[in-house]
Amino acid sequence: MDKVQKLPWKSESLAKPKSFNPKRLTLARKRKGFNKIAFADRIGVDRKSVQAYEAGKSVPSEETLSRIMGVLGFPLSFFFGDDLEEPSLDSGSFRSMSTMKASRRDMALSQAALALDLNVWISRKFELPHPEIPDLGREPNPEAAAEFVRSQWSLGSLSIRNMIHLLESKGVRVFSLAVDAREVDAFSMWNGGIPFVFLNANKTSEHSRFDAAHELAHLTLHKHGPPRGLEAEKQANAFASAFLMPRGSVHANAPRFATYDSLVNLKRKWTVSVGALAYRLHDLGLMSDWHYRGICIEIAKRGRNVEPDEAPRETSMILPKVFSALYEDGVTRAQVARELSIPTVELEQLLLGLTLTGIDTEGGGTSRSQPNEMRRSRLTLVGKE
């Protein structure tokens, strides 16, 4: 059983005001999805002025800076902070690159930069689980890799009740990817020896779980780079399928002749989508090509973006514990956002839709109806589901 160890509290801002930081202006602009032309129009200047601001060749006037704050929603202190570490395209396992708009990709990368900063802030206050992600870059077989990880983590063939809890217990920092675009599925990266996974908050629970397993594959199989492109995606999909639906368990529970309705019932065992389950059965030779095509047609008729009997959405285990502990020290959500020099809404969007009971206001009290058992155990991280 791992612990989220609380360190002595010390209030400090990671963004110490110095002088106007053009890199932060660029990051905030990208986070809101504006290109330079659209942004210039919104703040009432020409494109060359925006280029000059972001190149550090000139500084916005007080009036222009006020309009910038109004358009982007970031506080003044954000634009006067130190440089933030911004992930590059090479550091993220982006999927569907050919269909992803540059603006959507930039929104995701800029949000990841805010998450890295939040993680540094949290790490200064808490001792979080250390990474335990196997490096299997030399394993050519994704199925074997998935079986190895399950063995290393003592999961056996049991279904995984909560993918986010499992990843967090193994040292992965999981955050929400608040980009309103289905083409931005999820992505992962290593940063300073710490693995990160960002999940699209707009996906169904079943699809989000598969995305989490898919990104775990990238963290284990592709930590050092190659392969890339479609080959890497195929490997990650195969790993995720095997990791969520172990071969032995599927063989033991597979129906003699699967129908759409029977798959809806069976998918609950592994909390996967009907499509993912049908694919796994077909991949293991438990469903013929003809049968699989028929199931796929039925799924398409009912809507590929609609998951029948959707499971409850998974949320973080660590983040509620962290923020509850902070509240005990009198630290509110708004105060955390101020120390990071970001809008409170940006903090909320990183927290997987987390309901932060008791830290919603500056002076409001915590929920007194919270069970004592939960209050005593909330800094304990369950290591395995």
C-alpha cells in the first residue's frame, strides 16, 4: 500500500514576477486556440504587433495588456512569471496526427505545460508514488509485453477496476485533457523521469480506460522513441487490448456465438467498449471474419460514439487526497490557482472533472458530512485494484 506523504507546508509562488515574459503570452494564446491573426483582431492590434510581443521585441502597453487579460482569461501575474517547460511534439504520443488541427494540438501541449507546472508545485508539498513502469522497448510482441506488466504488477488475469487508480499507484501523473475535439484522443510523455498521461475528458469511460492502457503501452514500449506513426499505434492498441482483456480470461468467458446484446452484457466484466471486446474476440480467433464484420455493422448502425450501458467515469485517487490535505492547512483551490498564476478554471480542467468538496471558496468550510473513515484514510493510495 503506497502513501501520498504530506511534506511541511510552505506557501510559495512558482511564477515570481520579474518582467513581461513573451513565451507565456504565446502559451496562453495557444491554450485558448487563437492563431496570431485572430488574437490580434481580438485585442485590437495588428498581427505584426503580436509577433513583436511574442518575439520579445516590444512589450504590450498597459491598455493592451488589459485587453489581453480579458481575452485570454489569465491573470496579470501569469505574464510576468518564469519560463514554463513546454512539451514538444517529439515528447508527446499524439494519435491521429494526420487529422489533428495545429490549433487543437497546441491547445493540448499548452495545457500539458500547465500540468507540468502543477505537478512541480504538488511535488514540493507531497511525496508522491515513485514510477514503476517497466522499460520494454526491446519487446517486439505487444501481447507479451502486456502479460509481463500484469505479472510485474501482480494483477494476474483479474479485470482492472480502475485504470486511473492503477496508473497513479505506479507513479504515473494522470491529468485531464480539456480540448473539445474528438481527434485529440489522449497522449503521454516522460518528463524528468516522471511518466504523464493526459486523457480526453469528453470520451466515454470505456474509451477513456482503453486510452489509458494505450498510453501505458507508449510509456513502456516507446520510451526511447521508435517505432513511430501507425506501427507504434498498432502496437499500443494491441498492448491495451491484451492488458485490459487477458487472453486466458477472454477464452474462459467467450460466448459460443456472440450477439451485440451478449457483448453488451459481457463487456461489463472488463469495462471495455463493445467494439474493443468484439475486436479482441476476433483477434484471438474466437469470432470469424464474417461474424466480426456483422458485429461492426451493428455497432456502426447504433453509433460508434455512443457506448451502450456506459460505465461510471473514473477519476483520480491522488488529487482528491492532495487537495483535501491542502484544505486542512487552510489552502483553497483559488489560492493554489493564484500561486500558479492561472485561472481557477484551468486548474479545474486538469483535475479529471474532480469535485473538490470543501475547497471551493476562500473561507468556506469543508463538508462536515464527510465520513470520518474517509477523512482518516484519504492520504492512503491503494496500490492495486
